[in-house]
Amino acid sequence: MATQAAFAVRFPQLARPSRGQGQPAPAPARVAVRGVGRAAAAAARGVRCRAGGLIEPDGGRLVELVAPEEGGRRAALRREAAALPHRVRLGRVDTEWLHVLSEGWASPLRGFMRETEFLQALHFNAVRGADGSLVNMSVPIVLALDDAQRRAIQASAATSVALVDAHDRPVAVLRDIEIYKHNKEERIARTWGTTARGLPYVEEAITNAGDWLIGGDLEVIEPIKYNDGLDQYRLSPAQLREEFARRNADAVFAFQLRNPVHNGHALLMTDTRRRLLEMGYKNPVLLLHPLGGFTKADDVPLSVRMKQHEKVLEEGVLNPESTVVAIFPSPMHYAGPTEVQWHAKARINAGANFYIVGRDPAGMGHPTEKRDLYDADHGKKVLSMAPGLERLNILPFKVAAYDTKHNKMNFFDPSRKEDFLFISGTKMRSLAKNRESPPDGFMCPGGWKVLVEYYDSLAPPEGSSKLREAVAA
């Protein structure tokens, strides 16, 4: 719910970079925001990530769990998976978490959580590494089993299982496994702060899941692809780090959203860059990083959002030379202050040391009552205190709203509050559905056209009064 939000990002140590410290001059501008070669990802396996002076990933090393192509390792792993007697079929959300783990977004995790990691995430929003240090991990990343699967695996004393897709094709091997109880009520209550019916992620991924969880060390056969025309945007943390280093970025600030970008968002992002330049950074780069995993059905689908984001760049609302657009593959919990910690932590692993957070980040309306599920300010407050996020920098921003006096999105001025119009995400979607134009200066024309065309595509067939159901992104 970052549409009219007071935005903030934190800085525990404001180390102002000196212009005389020999920092590299900005590289020639690059407009490419799509795919980067995977060679760097393979090269970065297990190597400390200091390229371009970027922030280190959690644990000091970027964990990558995709088998290398070199030496026939993938073929050998595929044969191993095919020969294993036990197979666990992955659902859609499971596959998205496999993707997240495989690329190191959850570093230093090396697989689906065992019980000790699960309990730490659930009760402390952090896990303790082998060296005793804490890293933030606020949402459990787990894989469920049903009773029959649990009995069969334990009866055979198996130590490894194959993970397979919907077509029964092996995609990974999970080794040194541990099976433990999936206490769903405790998990839901701890993660969302409520067990009210109607929580989207719960209904999608937990309610009908098995009563057991299986954790272990993961090795993935090959990079996860969706073949939906958007894979070029799914840059791994290693690929993003390569791109930031290639642009000679001396600061990376990340902005996540699950809505189309309007000019208020753009104002916040461009003003962030201005402030970083004023602090002495020479080439701060924006990571525009929309969420690409499971979202609730009434959210704008990923393909539409990405097309809209392209128009924002094409029309110069954001500068392509200082912006990298990529997809964050995580599913969405809508778990407010708990989940926003995960969103921030994952961006550290991708090289971001500044994180923009808005009003009620990762929140939503209460599923059964007419109110917000979370306090609108708790997300940014929690980020300022969260264990394991001490290295993340936060900048305060004022509220962005539509300035009717100047016909553009502007920072809210309480001395002339009657001049400002707040357009929520719900209101924006309503305007687009009804083919009503927003105020001039609210969103770039090309981006608004994408949104209107999407809602037109949902219009009922002639003679029908029922709106076609939106498909979850």
C-alpha cells in the first residue's frame, strides 16, 4: 500500500563518502535494463561479493544452489534425481521459493528450512549463523509433506528426495533431510498476527498443505525459467551485482512495489537519487524491483505491471541510465511489518544498501473487517529496529499526493492541505476499470493506457453482466 505513503529508508551510519577517496567515475550510461549473462553468476559462486564496493550479502557470501554446467554436474544431478525412490511435487508457490533459494535471495540459507531455522524465523525473525551472527529471516521458507509422503520417506530411512515439477520432471535434490511437524495455526498467527479467514497466502499455500515440513540442503538442476516472456527481467542477485558494478554504482537504492508506477512513486525515487548525490555519492543507481511471485487475484498481474514499467522508462518518467528494472521472484504474503523485513533483507543480498519503504508496506485490508490489517507506520518503524538489518540505510520522505494547484504529484504541504488529492491504489484501479482519466500528471500517458487496456480485457462478453475474474500474477 505504497500509493500515498510517507516513505522512509534507514541509515544507522551516515558515512558520507569523500569526493577525494578515489572512487571511480561513473561509467558511460547504459540503457539496457534486461538480461545479463549468467557467466558472472557462475563465477560468483561461493566468492565474496565486493565487486564495485557493493554491500556484502548476508553471511559474507552469496549462496547459489544451481548446479554448474561445467564438468557434467547438471547431467549427473539429473540422473541422481531420477534414481531417487521418493519424489516431492512442487506447487506454484513451492517453485517460487525454490527459485528464491537457488539464486541466493535468502543467503545464507542453503535449502528449505530445517526445524531449528523454522523456529528461529517464526519466533525471532532471524536465524543465527555458524559463526554466531544473526541474519534477518522474518518469513519461513518451508516445503510441506502429507502424511503418506512422510511415512514412506521415514520407513525407507531415505536421506535424500527428488523435487519434481507439475509434470513429474526432476528440478532439484534435497539432501540430509529432516521432517518435522507443520503447526499451521502457530505459523499463521506468528507470521500474520491473526488467524482470521481470508488471508490470501494462507489460502493459497498453507491451508491445504501437508501437516509435515521437510528441510535439507538443496541442489537445483538448472536455473528456474517460466517461459512467459519475462525471464529476461528475472535477474539473480549475482547478475544484479554484476550490472551495478558495470555501471560503477557507489550506492544502490531499491524500490519494491506490486502496483503500476505513478508519478508519485517516480517523485520519491528521483528525489532519493538527488539526496544521495547531495550526500556525496557519485553514481547512485535505482533498482526498480516489482514483486513477481504469487499475488492476490485483484492485484494487477505481473505481465501488465512490467509493460507499464517499460512505458515509464520509455517516456522518461524515470531515467533509464540510472535505473535497473528487474523482477523479484518471491511470493507475496501480505504480512505487513513481518514481511517487509524479508523484502529488505533480500535486497541486501542483491547489493542494495538503501531501501525505500512506504506506508503500510506489504500490508492489506483486514480480510473480515473494514480496516487495515496493520498499523500504517509499523513497517518503517520495525525496519529501524529489526535484527540483522543494521546495515540497511533508511531516508525519511514526506507524503506524496496529487497537487491540484500545480497539476502534478508533489510532496504534501500541510499548510495548503486543501490543494492535495490522495489517490489510493484502489481508486487508481477503479478509474482504469471505468475508463476514467486520472488528473493530468498522475501517471505517464503510455503507462495509463496499458492499465486501461488490461481492465478492458477483463470486460464481460457482450450480453453478460459478469466481470471476468482476474488471474493472480
